[in-house]
Amino acid sequence: MTKCNKWIRKPFLLLFCMIVIFSFYPGKQDANQVSAHKESMHDSPRQMEKLDRGLVAIKTADGVFISWRMLGTDRTNISFNLYRNGKKINQSPIKKSTNFLDSEGTANDTYMIEPIEKGKKQPRSEAVTVWSDASYNVPLQKPQGGTTKDGVEYAYQANDASVGDIDGDGKYEIILKWDPTNSKDNSHTGFTGNVYIDAYELDGTHLWRIDLGKNIRAGAHYTQFMVYDLDGDGKSEIAMKTADGSVDGTGAIIGDANADYRNEEGRIINGPEYLTIFDGQTGKALETTNYSPARGDICDWGDCYGNRGDRFLAGIAYLDGTKPSLIMARGYYEKTMLTAYNYRNGKLEKQWTFDSDEPSNEGYASQGNHNLSIADVDDDNKDEIIYGSMAIDDNGTGLYTTGLGHGDAMHVGDLDPERSGLEVFQVHESFPNEAGMEFRDADSGELIWGIPTDYDVGRGLSGDIDPRFKGEESWAVDGAWNSTTGGLYTSKGDKISTAIPPANFSIWWDGDLSRELLDHRWNEDQSVGVGTIAKWDYENSKTRTLLTADGTYSNNGTKGNPSLQADIIGDWREEAVWRTEDSEALTIYTTTALTNHRIYTLMHDPVYRLGIAWQNVAYNQPPHTSFYLGNDMQNPPPPSIYVVD
């Protein structure tokens, strides 16, 4: 560059030097391909969805409550202006929160939000109208019921759901699984109706329907559907197990339409199995390959009649630290296998397969859960798969196994902010067990504390529900749903209460940093439950109901989970999505509690976003964040991400 100083007075040489200098100067890069913050540049940024502001306005008794997203790519000092009917209503920029109560707002008003960065106003959001209350119905196209080949009639119920931006407009669409009323747990024999997968805009527009066909059995353990932008085009794909006779969203049939592999018990333990990637916008099958992990000898999985060999899990993991990979898994009671795939440029390529039958992997057999979690537990910027009592490294090798056995529930996150790294709270079915309630280091598997049990610990939950103690509290119930089992424990393992809350789901809902309890209230015959959200009254050791979602039902029996819990719209608090009693709609509930806590949207946190992807897997579990989100928390570091337009 020194020659440029000599040539500064020669115009053409000056122009040449300027071109050279600015070719090395990064300047303002493409906003869709730049890391969120300089503070995170030591990591390779992860591909994430480009979301809009998620603006929502709700009529309340005190006016109109307005809430919007702070994005993971926003500068930490971003502020906002709020417009009602085109007129700014805040006196000074809003800097301390991402919600607002407009005491003069009416149900007929419209609102827009305007970001301000470096003192400059950015483009305003689209205008939104006002919800009449804090719930919103998404109409559904309910499938017609039918009769199985053995003469059993069935109807359909809306079941698990997920979200993804399938058209790249910055807004989420809902992907919904329809289960027939005769769906089966793997341990039960019998025929089932077909499983359907639908896509809906939030206004109820029905986009497509996939019919998985007669060779995919209905039940919680068979169809794990992943909704994620796998190829980096800014639009989510859908990945799931298919079979001969599956019909994509355009009506095209996969494989042999006439094949029927169901045996006399209604089970499917013969015939080909496929893995299909579907286009999110149309439901069109883009790529189909043989499913791995393959069935092989069905007896290898722990029985010979197709119970344990048809237990599937799935997830999304950033195995290279930058782009998402698809994880498909099979088995956890005995033999365990996981396969990783990349979907790039229209091609599905297998990356690795982990098999507990391989030499030196024997200790990984019988250690899986009815669920999994995915997080970077060893701080190498690449994700690991926490598969119950074991963990698989990003390269497909075993990271550790605890040997504590199978379980029904698990939670992974920064559960104890006074320890470095992430922790795992897990419960175990096998007994007697030295740590049937287990709190461990997520990286090494080392037991931090454990509670010995001589019973099947059927469900466990972790969340910061008591502000008197730093970190998350943990508790569990036994297989008979005895709510007094064990007790309530701090992140240090200290017992603080004999009474415990329900142990199904937890949700960030009201204005403080404690987590609330999402559960259900059984109807009279205890066949289904009405959705509820409650607060743990830590001073009196009891729950206090905040919301009863009358007219809705929970899913999956005693699990009592919603169709989906996620930060879908508005600020960082979460929405709960339940089906209506007749499954003619999904009802989205959102909070109207004001809060001064300002956190970027949880959907831009890597651990949380992957938790939404795997939430529908087998026994649903609530998501957690990569950082400690609770009382006395520090401001979370900005995520190292880039967004794709």
C-alpha cells in the first residue's frame, strides 16, 4: 500500500488504490450472510432462519398489549418506535423491553413496529390487527375417519405439531400430525388408521397433506417428523420415515402403491423402509432413500415381534458447527443405532452411523430414552446427541455412557449457572437405581448428584421455579404418577420441599424470570385433559392456576403435552398450542403480561431452536436454552448465527 502514497496525485492511480484497499476492507457485508455480533466471531456462525418481528397486538381490559421480537442478529442497543394507525405513540424510543401497553388502543386499531439502529430508523414491520383476546384459532381440515381391515372404526385427532418457515417470508407455518383414535403404543397389537401430515399458514390456509399410508403404523414411537431448513435455501424442509404407498403433498406415490406388509397383528416388521425429504411449500417428495438405521434382524433389538425394533427418534444437529444435519435413530431398550445425514443441493448423503453392536460400543446398549436432546456439550462449536444415559459426539463416536439405563424424561441446558458448561437432569425406569433421579455434567457424564430409587421414575422436570435458589429446580414422579415422590431439589441437590408441582411441561409465560408449569386437568373420565398453565407458589409449596384453556385438550394421555410449545410470535416468552376438543382447530395462547426483561427471540438460540425441532419426538419434552434463563440471570451472550434470506 506504500506506493499508493506516492501516486495519490495521479487520479487513475488513486482510483486503482482505492479499489485495492476497499477490496480488502469488509465494509457492510450482506446482512443475510453476516454473523450476528463481533463478540461471537471466534465461532463459526450457524445458519438460522431470517424471521420478521413477529408483531402481535391483543385487546385486554387495560387497552392493547403489543409484543414483538428482538432478533439474535440485532445489536444489543437496538431500540424501537411503535405506531398505531400510522402515528407514533411512544414519546421516546423503547429501549428496555419488547412489549408495550397502549392504554388508548382499541380493537379496531392497527400497529407497526420500527427498529432504530445507530440512531437510524429501519423499515417498519407489516401492520397487524388486534386479537380480541390472548388466544387465536387456526382452523384445520380434519381428515375423515375410517374402518381398519379387522372392522374397527376410527376418527382423527390433531396431535403433535412443529413450526418452520417453509416459504421464506419470515413467518412460521405449522406442520401438524394427525393421529387416528386407534393409534398404538408399540407394545400393543392391532391395526391402525393412516397417519397424515398437514401444513397450515397461521391464518388457517391449508397448504398440503402427506398420507404416510398403510405401511407406517400410527403411534408416538413411529413417526418423528423434522421441520428445518436442511439445505440452506431459507425455507424449511420436512424429513420423516416413509414406506411403500406413502403419498406426498402433490399426490405422487412413493414406492409400490399396492404393497401391504402388515401382519396378522397389525405390525410391520417386513418390507422396505424409506427416509424422505419433502418440500416445505408443496409437500412434494424431493429425495427418498433407504431408511438407516435399518431394521436388520428384528430380534436384535430386544424382542422378535416388533416392539423394541420399531422405536424411533430423530433430531437436527450442527455436526460441522455451521450447517444443520439430520439425525435418524432406532432403538434404545437394547440395540441402539443413530445415522447422520446431510441434505445439500438436492442430495441426501449419509455421514456416519453409530451402532451399539460395534466392538467397544457395547456399553451404549440399553441406555437410550424415549426422547433425546442436542447441544454443543464439549464447547467445540459442534453439536452432540444426548441420547438418554449416553452421548454421541459430532463425528459419530461415543462420547460417554453412564450405564444408568433407559428413562422417560430428560432436560439439557445451563441448569446450574454457577457451574461451567451444560448439565443434564434425567430420570430412569430401571430400579433399584443408585441415581434414578440424576443430575450430571453434560460433557463428561460425571454424576453431580443423584437420588437412589427403588421404583420406576416415570416423569421428571427441570425449571427455575423458586427464586430463593440460584439455578433450576428439579423433581420427578413415579410410574404411578405419585406427586409426592422424591421431592423438590435445587441445582446443588438440596431438597427444599416434599411437595412438588406437576412434572409434564414448563413454560416461560408471565413477566418474571421464573418458569411456569404447563400441564392439563383431566376431564371426568380421565381420557383427555384441558390445557392449563400454573405458577409454583414456593412459599406455600402449591400451584396457582394462571390459565385454563377451556375448550382445548392435551395430547398423548398422561404426558399431558400441548401440540406445541414454542416462541412462535411476540417477545421471548413462549406460546402454547393446544387442539380444540373437536380437533377442528389449533388454539394458540400467548401472554399479555408486561415484562421489562428483554431477551432475543429464543428461536435464535441454537439449543432452544433444536429443541423445538425434536419436541414432537416420542415422549415430548419442553425446550431449554443454551444459557441460563432464570432469576438473577446475566444478559445472555449474543448467538453466533447468520440468517438466510
